[in-house]
Amino acid sequence: MWLRQLLILTVTLLIAITTQNAFLSRLGLPGATPDLVLVSVIAVAMAYGASMGMIYGFAAGILLDFAPSTAGVIGVNALLFMAAALAAARAVDPRDRTVPIMIALVAGITAGVILARGVLDSVLGHPTVVWGSMAELLLTGALYSAILAPIVVMPLGLVVKKFTPEVAV
């Protein structure tokens, strides 16, 4: 059981980080960069629950913090992704999750993470926060995550239910 779960989580994380760093970050879209890793953290938390989502979020955040293209304080992404996983797992009862609710939840959590990252970067003295463009970043980040949500959350939920039904939420 745990080997199948580890395989699913590892493959999901590798695909998310590789796709985000190699492809999505280079698209040059207006506003925020689509955050596939954050959407995958939310998807794992919805599929496996808060504990596994937070472990996955920590691993994803640390790997992203050590990626060559990332600047800033190590551990901020891990902290934010763990909080996002907890919020995703606890926000809506699994029996009440419909597609529109899941898309809205992913978009809302993404906006919250963008805002929290801006606040933490300002507090920690990271000079890249431009508060004049925060509204645009929140809107575009939430929109990109809402577009990615059906592509990530639903298929991952199906894979989890098929290959590890004993631990699926």
C-alpha cells in the first residue's frame, strides 16, 4: 500500500516541478506564473487528507526552494504549501466536493498563498514585492490555478481512488 502511494506522490511531484520550471515559468503570461506545484499540493491534500497533503507540501516547497530559479528565504514555500494543504483538506467535507467547489477552492487557496508570500517576503526583507501589482497577481494567479484545477485535481483523485483506495479520502 505505502509503496503505491509513494510512487503516485513521487511521480506527481516530479511532473509538477519539472513542468513548472521547464515550461510554465517560461510562458511569459501576464501577471503571476501558473503554480502547478501548488495546485498539485492542493490536489494531494484533497485526495489523501491533511497529513499526507502537508508532508507532500513540505517536500514540494523544499524542492522548489532549492531549485536554481528560486530566489528568497529557504522554507517559505514549504511553510505556505503546508498551510495550503491543511486548508484544502479541511475547507470542504469530501462528500460535498463538486467540480465548481473544487475549482473555487483551488483558486481561493492560490490567492491566499500569493498574498501570504507577499507579506512574508516583505517581513523578511525580500525586495521583489511590488504591492501596486498585488491585485493583478492575485487575480491572474487564481485564474491560472482555476484553469489547472480540472487538469490536476480530478485526474489525481481518480488515480488515488483506483490504485490506493484504502487511503483515499
